[in-house]
Amino acid sequence: MARLALRGVQKSFGDFNVLKDVNLEVADGEFCVFVGPSGCGKSTLLRSIAGLEEITGGAILIGDQDVSDLEPADRGVAMVFQSYALYPHMTVAANMAFGLKMGGMAKQEIEQRVERVADILQIRPLLDRKPRTLSGGQRQRVAIGRALVREPQLFLLDEPLSNLDAALRVQMRVEIAKLHKEIGATMIYVTHDQVEAMTLADKIVVLNQGRIEQIGTPLELYRRPVNLFVAGFIGSPKMNFMQLRLDNIGGGAAVLTLPGGINLNVPVVRQDVSAGSQVTLGMRPEHLKLNGAGNGSAQATIPAKVNLVEHLGGETYSYCQLADDSTLVVKGEGDIDVQAGQSVQIGIGRENNHLFDPEGKSLTTPQ
């Protein structure tokens, strides 16, 4: 396996810049996930690493070799696509062996690799079957196996689970995580699903409009987002945002007035914003409490009316309307006793609050 380094990578289609000065280091054996909304450039970046797209600037290094000008077959990478792309007339074994056979590898070595990978993926009983007789999850294992037998330096996976149903996605997510731990491969994984990213990644790269917004571990991005985009993209349900006027800032804290006239102090690491500025307060639904006036950890409570309740079994989402008609989503236990139309108090804790300046940069996370 090998490390990956991207140095000022750019990609343009005519006058349209898809990738803009992308810099990234992925360590040997690391599981790195690219996330972002549709059109942010994550699949283009993956295809550029694979050599399927020619970059228009910068450099791509795999190990110590600059592969920017190499053909895909010479880069030592293997890619798993969103579609399985299996040959329907070939058996599973033949599908897995096809690339090795075209490369001129000896038959005995091919058989050994196919059987070894089939054991890892637990698909040995399927080797003599055709793709049409397999389930979606089994076909995805075969597609992954076809990449594994090549023993590449780098695995690239482009939304490999998007064609599966919800239950199978969860199962395959677990299988991919186990596979990574077992073989210790360097993997780059593209997804728009931030739950997949949070559960699989050692490192997450959040992309937006062709630029990297933030790089970090799942918990770093969750706890310390550097801007509004990352804060709103990471976390499910997404972070609540409130547009407020900054009353005062100094001594490592910002003072805000919440709807209903309640004061809130938010610890900050930056104080270069003037009182009177419009700022954004961010609060995750799981960090709020319903009827939290008696909660010892709450520093403020906001009166609200519950408009909608979603009971999901293990958890409940309450959509609460405030005095200024804005809405806060509160995540609670599955058996919480709350009904639509009920008047409640929303408790806000002393910690886990985020504040963003007028440009959307965090005042609570070091830049």
C-alpha cells in the first residue's frame, strides 16, 4: 500500500473550474472519505486520482512517484464504481480474474489470488455463479473482489453502496469497515451520505464547489466545524441555525439575546467581530433539551410551541416554533412524552454551542 499526496490539484472543463487548488495528504493504510453535496467535485477528484480525468494543474503523488501524467493502468490503483459493471456472461471467478488475465498473469497465480480474496469477502460458494443469480450485496462484493485481486497500492471507491437498499447499505458498510481493518489498505471513498462518512472514515475531506472546506477526523468535524457549511453538512439531523445580533464580545465570550429576551453567553476563541454585528448561532438538536428549565446544565431556556413530532422508535425529533417564528429541532429519547401543539421550554446547555461571524467563519473553533 502507499500514501497519497495532492499538491495544488486543479481541473477545468473549458472555462468552468471543477477543482480549485486541492491539497491533501492521505497516510499509508488510512481510510479517507470525500463528502459534499452533488456537484462539489468529489467524484471528479477521485477520477483524477485514478487517471480517468486529466488534471489541468498541480500534481498527484502515490507513494513517492508523481503519477500525474501516467495512464490509469500504470498508477497502481483499483477503482470500484457506483454500478457493479460485471460481465453478465462470465462467472464470478471469471469476472474477478479478467483484469489479471488481460495483464498476462500466470493461471495458477490468478486462481490463488481469486480464491484468497473470495475467502476474505466470503463469496467462495459464489465463484461458479453468473451475476444475474446474485443479490445486490453479493454483486457489490464481487466488484470489490475484482479490485482486491489486483493488489493495488490504492483503492478508490465511488459511491459503491448507492444502488443498495437501506438495510443492505448498513450491512455492506460494516463489511467494508471490516475489510479495511483486515487488509490494511489505503482507501479513498466518495459518498454524499455523511452517515457513511462518519462511520467509515479515519479522515473526512469536506468539499464544496471544488474546494476543501475542512479536513479532520469524524469527531473533529462534528465538534469543531470551521464554518457554517461544514457545521450544516456534518451531523444528522443537521445543526440548528439562528440569525442573531451580537450584543457584546470580550473576555473570551460573546453575549447574545435569544428570541423571548433571554441572554446567552457563548465561549469564543476569536473576538475580532464588533458588537452589533449579525452572527449565526449553531446548536445541534441532540444538545438541546425539552422542558429543560430544571436541567442543571442549562444556562438558558427558550419558550416554544411544538408544531410537529417525529417518533422514530429509539429517538424523537420535535420541531419547535419560537417567538420570532423560527424553528428549532430538538432530538430526544424515543419514549419522550411530547405532543404537537404543546408549549415547552427548550434548554440550552453551557457547552457545545457554535457561533459564526457574518462571513460564516467559526468564532468558537480555531481557524
